[in-house]
Amino acid sequence: MIAVILSFTDDPARLELRPRHRELLGEMHEQGLLVAAGPFADQSGALLLFETDDVAEVKTALARDPYYGAPGVQIVTIQPWTVVTGAV
């Protein structure tokens, strides 16, 4: 599994791209690549969990979405993650 953590600012440019971004997240979920995604409660960023161990595959998926290059959106980390207890 791959975890992606994003950081947000208040720049309104990202909000203009958010509807299409959420559509693309839905498509990745339907394809089985994306397990879950959503913003932190304080809107400071978001967490995305991908059902793959291939970082290159995740980077390719992110590159298709202009949201990740928008002002106000920063990819903080793309990190392999192992579930030890529980299930996602």
C-alpha cells in the first residue's frame, strides 16, 4: 500500500480544480487503485491510500491530475505503508 500526504494553503486556485480532482479520485477508486482519500478535518491537507506497492504507478496516477500541481497543493510524501493491525 502507498500513502500520499498532501499539504494545502488557502490559495483559491486549488478549489477551482477540486471538482474534477474528485471525479478522478472516484475513477481511481473504481479501478481498484485508490482505497480511500479525503481531507484532514482542519483542511490543512489530505491523505490518499493506494492499493499498490508500486510508487511509480502512484506517481503516474498523480501526474494525470492537474490538482497536484495547483498553487496551494503540495505533495508532502509518497510513502510505502504497511498495515500491521486492522484493515483498511
